Amino acid sequence: MAPEVLRRNYNEKCDVWSCGVIMYILLCGHPPFNGSNEKKILEKVLKGLYEFKDHEWAGVSESAKNLIKKMLTFEPDKRISAYEALNDPWFDEVLGTEKIHDRPFALYTLRNLKNFRV
């Protein structure tokens, strides 16, 4: 949960933070903010403390780590926007010359995410 959500100040940058957490998990297999209990996890979230341990991140590109760093920037005003994240060089590395909006599956997924309601 983004630090600003904990302070009840929700905006687009909270979603970027959440996507950064998800990307972190997908690339290394565990959340960026770990602790032995919920209190310790929340303390790390509120301080923005996480790390890229060498053995877990050895096979992950620097551009992927840089995007995560930008997405998990503690200060919301300094955190990248969703538009900036989608236009990050990492996507060029992963997709090549093809853009995410050129992929039918990506469009289908984005459409479903937009329509998702709890």
C-alpha cells in the first residue's frame, strides 16, 4: 500500500506505486517490503525502504530495476506518472520497436483492468 494511501491521500501516483510493487514481486518472487509482522512491514513502507539483493536480482536488467526505483519513489511528487512508466526505456527493451498498445492481448488486458470493479 502506497505511503500516501496510509495517510488517506489517494491519487494516480498510488497506482504507480502499486504497479511497482507488483513488478518487483514478479521479477524476484517476493514483496519489496518484508518484515516479521505487519507493523514492521508498514514501518518499511512508511520509510520507503527496500533493496535489490544481488542473488535475487542478478538476472534482472538495470533498466527494470531503474523503472521499479522510479515507481517506488517515496515522495509522490517525485514519482513517475503512469504515462511516464509506460513510456520507460524498459518497455522498449522488452517489446522492441513494438509498443504495448500495438499488442492485442495488452489492449484486451488494459480494457479489462479499466472495467474492473470490486
